[in-house]
Amino acid sequence: MQDGPRHPSSPILVVDDDPAVRGLVSEVLLTEGYSVVEAEGGDHALRLLATETFDAVILDRTMPGLDGIEVLHWIRRTPATAMLPVILVTGLDAVDDVVEGLDLGADDYLVKPFEPNELIARIRTHLRGMHEWSDVIEREVDRRAALTDAARAAGAAGPVDQAAMQLCDGLLRLPGAVGASLIELIGDGVTPIATKGDDPMALLARRSPQRAVGKRLAHRARSGAWLEPAVERGTEQSTAVAVAPVVVDLAPVAMVLVAPEPGAGREVLDRLLAIAIDFAALAGGMFGSQLRDTAAKDAARQRFITLVERHDFLTMYQPVVDLRTGDTVGYEALTRFDPIAAPDIADDTEGIFTGAALVGAGRTVELRTLEAAIDESSHLPPDVWLSVNVSPSLAVTGTELRELIDTIDDRQVVVEVSELEPVDDYDVLRAAISELGAQVQLSVDDAGSGFASLSHVLALGAQFVKIDHTWIRDIHLDPAKRALVSGIQNFATETGALVVAEGIETEDELAAVKHLGIALGQGFLLGRPEAP
């Protein structure tokens, strides 16, 4: 901002009990050529205000002793300081304090932590044109009223999109603004939450493609508020859109954009930038946590989808052995994710599938890994069956599973339905499995550790029952485990199912399982998972 205002003849009073914050604000102001006086608390501030003249006050809301609201009340009821510009400093979540401060006459506010350029933009806005006080007062009254009304309206609006629309309405009440938008940051791009009037993103997209605009905005989000170059509607004249990030927990999760009226000069643009900062702070305080959660969810969903679309995983096959003959009768397909592509989660395959489901990427991740398991199973001996893990929700919805099964030629397929996900309707699930064809048999995975245990097995009428590895580990040392596994074996015998003991890793475990009459086994002792 090369055409900055004339600096005030009187100093700016900085009031904050935290010497570090006070010193930082003072340093920023001194660097810009302003003179500064510091007050270490409310009482000190009142003594200075009673004896000296200032052109503005930067006032911390929360201080021991006399707090910022009490100091503000004194300033406004004292004739000598009644028109003094006051910028109130608040915490991230102190929206009620903001509304209270604006109602009591604060001209502006900053939300900790704030960027130095935000502070300077606000100071310049309030001190510009001091010789035209009446215009300044009228404009600030309108802005204060718009902020207060927008905060209250948004607080009563409910969902984020409705609240965001109320904030955009408030923006359009202010002079110089013809369009307003709240956009959410998602990875390297943005998505709109609410837009009122002329769409600022569309204005920016006249200079470069909207995808490129979104990527640039997301990239710059951590740099604080700024003016983004644009093209004025219907002309080739350059202007700028005011952009301010919504900061939550020190990270930007969304942005407020304000489009200027045609032919707006630098003074109007500076004012709109300060206004955008105001409304970004309101958005962060009122529903920032929801924006943060949605942004994190969107980023996580995209990460899971990228993992499988780039095939950053490996399909491995572990043998299932007939414990009576020692022959391998089947292989279970297992997915392992690339530790380089996903170093923080690659060793938790179950967690990846669960996490993907929680953020809406579960179906994509499951289908892509299942497709790879079936495609790569051609290397297996022709006389063994292939076991694949399928969630109940995938089994009963759509035709994708059946289309994948149909690609397998002359091989028995065992569909393992885990107990770790509840089944909403057993009749529907049984019918869906039967429609997969005669080559498909059903197995209940993780028996003994999920939602319904033996009632789950009985309701599905499965041909196989897999006992979770936690019940097999050290089974030779634990009578309770042997009793439970024996009960499952007796149950399977009565229903015509075969039991598969997972996680057999020692000779003692193998001997105990065989002694209980278990027909099939799986585990490192019998064969480790191997890639094709």
C-alpha cells in the first residue's frame, strides 16, 4: 500500500497486560512510522487517557483488574475521548465479547493471533482521512451495525451454509462491496460455501482459470489478508478482490472474499480488505471449528482416494490350510499399503479402511483394493478358493461386487463378511450374497469380536466361521479361550459350517486348535502372506 495515510500527530495507545504481545504490536506500529505509548493494564490506560492525547487505542479485551470492556466503557462516556478510534483485541472463540464490544462502541477488533499486515490495514482504515471525521464516523457506524447484525443473524442461522449466507448479507450492506463469498479450503483448491451478489471467484476467474485461482488462493492462505488482482466486469481494467483467511487453531480453513464496486480506488479496496478481515474473524469465531472439521474430513477423503487411485498398495495372499491333511485349500487376499506413500498409517490396514469409511471414501478404497485382489489372483493354483473381505454395505448396494466376481473364471470364491460392521437387514444381505452365483460361499470374519457373535453367524447361515486371532493367541495356556473356541466349533458342527482358526503362530497353538477339532487354519506358522 504505497499511498498510505498521513501519520497521526499524536501517538497510538497500546493496552495489553502481556508484555510480549504489547511489544509486538508496538514494534509493528513503530516500523510503519507511528508513535506509540504502552499501557500494561486497564488502570494504567485510564491514567494515560486522562492526561494525554491519543489518535487511537489498541485495547486487549481480557486483562486482570480493569478489563478491556470497562476501559472501553470509560472511553465512550468521557467527552474528551468519546470519538477516539478503539480496536478491541479478543481471543479466537470470543464472539460474544466481539458483539458486546461493538455494541459498546468499539470501532474494530483483532482476533489473536493476528498478522502484522492485518493490524496495519485496520489502523490505516481508521486513521485515513482524519480531516473528514464526519464521513469516517458515518462509515464506521454502518460497519459496526453490519458486523453486529451479521454476527447475531449468523449465530441464529443454524448450519454453516446458512450462517455463512447471513455473513455475506452483512458484507453487502457495506459501501463499496458488490459481491461476497465464503469459500472452504480443500487441499490445493477451494469450494464455495455461500455467495451473495456478484461472485468474487467468477471475477477472479476472468484473469485465469477458476481452478488455478482456487489453487493460488489456497497456497497464499497462510500469508494473511491481501488484495487479489482481478478484472473489472465488462472491461479490461484491473481491480482487486479483498481476501482474508478464516483462521482456526492457527491454521486457515476458509476465506472471505469481497468484490469491489466498478472503478473502486485504493482507499475503497483498503477498506474492503479491513472489512474482509472483520468477517473472517467472525466466521472463525462462530463456526470455525465446523469449517476446520469439514476441511480436515475433505483432505482425509482425498488422501485415501489418492492412495488407491495411484495404486499405492500391495495385494498379498495368505494360505488357508486343511489341518487334517496339511494341504492348502484356499488363499485370503490381504491389502498392505505403501509405507512411503502413507508413512503414518500404512501399518494399520484395518484403520485405513475404517478411516476411509468415516470420511466418505470407504466404498472407493474397498472397490479399488478388491478389484486388484481379484485381478492379481490368476497366479494362484486353479484348485484353491480365493477369499476376499467385503463389507456388508458393499455387498448389499449396487452391482460393483457382482461385476467383479463375474470376472473370476472357474474358481470358488469365499466372501468374508466382517462382524466389525453391523448388518442392518440379514435377509437383504443373504439375498445379495446368493445373487453372486453358485461359485460364491459366505464366511463370517472376526467371530467372537464384533457386533453379534454367534447370533450373527446363525442369521447369515455362513459356510465358514473365522475365529479372530486374539482368541487363538496362547490358546494352549488359557482354558477360557479353549472353552470359547470349542463352543464355536460345536456350533459350527451343528450348523454344517467349517471353522477357520486365524493367527496360528506356534506349534503349541496349532496342537491346541487341532485337539479341539478345528478343520482349517491360517497364520504365520502355516504360511505368511506373499505378493504374486
